[in-house]
Amino acid sequence: MHHHHPPDWSIDEHSPELAAQIRSYGMEEGDVVLVGGSNTGVREAAVAANSAALELVG
């Protein structure tokens, strides 16, 4: 029973279109954008979603 995403959840599995957009943007602006800003925002969003889900379940 896995009701939570692992810490390194795959954006490709959950949001393939978003992943493609991030990669395209990263290619244009440089890898720093992909490694720094984009992944941080995605990870924070995932954590927020997990917190909301835990509150609903709990």
C-alpha cells in the first residue's frame, strides 16, 4: 500500500508534459535552471501535495 510518493518521485510518471516543458526550457536557459529552480519548485509542490493528502487520510 503506497499512498505517498517516494522522495525522488518521477515527474516523468506524474507529469510527462511538464517534464518535457522543463527540459525544453532547461535546454534553452542552461542546466542550472533545470537543476536549481525547476526541480526545487517541483519538489516543493510534491511535498505540499503530500501534506494535503496526509491531512485528508489522517
